[in-house]
Amino acid sequence: MKTVLEKYAELLVHYCLEIREGDKFYLKSTTLAEPLVREVYRAAIRAGANVEVDLEFREKGRILLTEGREAQLGYVPPLLQQAMETFDAYLYIRAPFNLREEQNIGPEKMKARQNALKGVNKAYFERTATRALKRNLCQYPTQAAAQEAGMSLEEYEQFVYGACKLYDDDPVQSWVNVRNWQQQITDLLNSRNEVHYKGDGIDIRFHTKGRTWINSDGQTNMPSGEVYTSPIEDSVNGVIRFSYPAIYMGHEVEDVTLYVKDGYIEKWEARRGKDFLDHIFQMDGARRFGEAAIGTNYNINRLTKNILFDEKIGGTVHMAIGQSYLQAGGKNESSVHWDMITDMSRSGEIYADGEKIYENGQFLFVGPPPA
């Protein structure tokens, strides 16, 4: 009988990343995730990959940002650069020690570090867009993440593994079933040109002609369960209020409302944390949208303050300010990609070319999602 971590590793290596013999594979996490890293390493070696492992220790990033001089903040790790530019596969296993480690870093140092990594990020976005770099982002349960989610560590483990369908007899087949169901949704959306989100504090439209709605089926995020695109940059118009807390770089902003004209965010409001919004909107490209999406994973039904899970909540939509997805046809460039989520399960509607396709958190033209 395989352990849950063995099943997790095999799902990541064989389904999510489709590791092949000879693949150069960059595996990044923290030392807390050593049990899962070990099983992923084992599965990848068995598949014939050449694996480089990068494990961060507690407060590594904070030490660099607080103690580092200008030249150190501008230093790009050669292995990271080589991996993003030439490797075949990249897995990042989130396993945080402390989700607030970098919260109090000054904005100038954060900006300097982000500027230093622009080239690496550009290579990452360009190569993942074509799957020249097969990538996946997943979660290993840690005490910090459990506390943020308001759960015990045992409860959080069950939540994470359940969301990844690791308790199913055949997790791979379960995700293939998700792929097939979501394909019906992306097929319809890709046949339409204008999408309209309506709801409590929401009345926003955008065009997608020439862009691609993507079926997120677990191969780039695990867990997944969403369909997403990058809207035509200057086509977004209206207002959208995000009912869920918006969390980015350790900062939490509540009750965000954005007012948009011709794709440009002209005004913003927040009940708490507006100062941080003010700072982010000074950054290049942050006042345009890089993503519009619909969460489809109805097995994720609670907020955990972790965007990997929260953006997938069935009955929600989200929009991201900043960097677009090249694979969807997006053109906006930014060091920021901040997903903001709102509930659609009570009064939400989605229209595609004027036809209502979604109401109160449910699609109207497809059967129920796979269990």
C-alpha cells in the first residue's frame, strides 16, 4: 500500500510534470518539505531525470533583504537562471516556516530584488507558456500554513491531500476527469468574444477575442480547478469588488474595490490595507489586468488565505492585476501578479456575448463537476 506522500510524488512527477528520461529537473522547496522532496526525488530518478534540489532554510530571504548590500540584492543565482532558461521541468513545493517573514521589508529593497530577477522571470513566463519548461506549484502542509488557514496541522494535511485527490484510488484518473469536464467550459468561452461578470458590487466587462481560455487541470498547479485567460488589456471596463481578503507578499487587504476604464485601474478602495495597495499600484504594469478566471473546484469550499487553493474555490471568480499569461495571449508585463477573489455563489452571474452561462456559482450548460 502506497503512502500518501508516495502517491503525491507520483502524481507530481508523472501527471503534473510528465517527467521523461533525460529531463533536467529543478526541484525547489524548504527544508520543512524534506519528506515529500525525498519521494519526488525518488520518483524522478526512477523516471530517468537529472534532478537539482534547492532547499531554503528559515528566514533565508529575509536575511538577504535586510542585510544584503546593493550588489548582493542585484545578484542572480546562476542555478536559478540556468534552470529557468534551459531546464525541462520545475517544481516548487510551498512549505513555509513563517508567512510573514518578509512583511516588514522596506519597499526599496523589495523593488531592487524584483528588478534583479526580471530576466529570470521573463524566461520563466516565456518558457512555461509553451511548456518548454514544464512547471508545477504545489503545497506541503506546515504549521505556519495550517495556522493561517485556521486549522490544526492534522486537519490541514487532510485538506491539502484531499484537495489534490490523493485519497482517491487513482488520483491521475480523477484529474483527467476534471480536465474533461472543464474542457466543455473552455470550449464555450473560446467561442465567445465578450465576458461580463455581474454581482454584488461587480459589473465588469472584458473582451477575449484572439485570447485563449485555458483549462487548468492540475498540470501547472496542484491542486487546480479553474479556467482562466488574459483579457485584452484595454478592453476591461467597470467596477469589481473582491469579497475575499486579498493577500500578497505577506500583506492582507480587505474589501478591495477597483474602478476600471479602458483597461486602466483609475481608482481603488479598501476597508483595510489601502496603503499597501497604493504602494503596489506604483509598480510598472500593476494597474492593468493580467488574468480573469473562474474557480471550479467545489471540493475547496473554505478560505485558507493561500492563493493556490483559494483562487480555485468553486463558485468564485478572480482577476489578477499585473503580469499576463503569454500562453493565453496576454501582453501586460509586470513584476506583480496578484490574484483577487470574489464570491459569486449568492448573486453572481456571468454572461458570454450576452448569454447567461453561469448563475449563483454554477455553470448552466454543463453537468455537475466530477466528485
